[in-house]
Amino acid sequence: QVQLVESGGGLVQAGGSLRLSCAASGLTGAYYHAMGWFRQTPEKEREFVAVLSWNDRLYVDSVKGRFTITGDNVKNIVSLEMTSLKAEDTAVYYCAATPLLSSSADYLRATSWNFWGQGTQVTVSS
């Protein structure tokens, strides 16, 4: 059974930093898995944030220069270092995993991802 467990969410003031971590277990088979982060608020659909796909990293424009994704696609661990946080970064953040995809654009769609964590709340106060 595949399980993704996130940690590191919380409350922070605008301009501050947080680090999210995620570890996946049960990812077996012949495929390496990309690991990434999405976020969601009650008003919006789940939004792509970042992906680590072997040596490639992809970010949504709104977090470029502020967020950094790191991890290991063999060990199935991923972290998201978030700096210069803004109130609009407030959301539930979800870790996700999927077999490596041939097109980077496919990572942007939530429907492309097979496995999800339970989510961790990030609240940025202004």
C-alpha cells in the first residue's frame, strides 16, 4: 500500500519561511517516481506548485525564486523550502507522486498524479 506522509506545515508571518517534507512508502515496481507539491484553498482547484523529476525541477510562476524543491527520486523523499512567504501562499499543501512522465507539461495537471498525501496546512499571516 502506497503512503505519502507530509510534515512541516504551520503558521508563519508574511516574509517568513517554512520547510515541508514528504516521504513515500510502498512505491514498488520498475518505475522511478516523480515527486511534487500541489496546494488548494476552499475557493480554488488544486494548483500545481513544484515537481522534482529526476534532475529536472519545475515551478509554478508565482513561487519561482521563493520556493525550492529538493529530494531523491530513488529514495522517494521530497522537501519544499518556502521563503518570502505571502498571504496568498496560504493553502493546504499536498505531496504527490507519479511514475516519471514524458512531458513536463503533464505534471501540471492534478489528474496526472497517482498518489497523494493527506495534506498539511500552511497559513501565512499578513
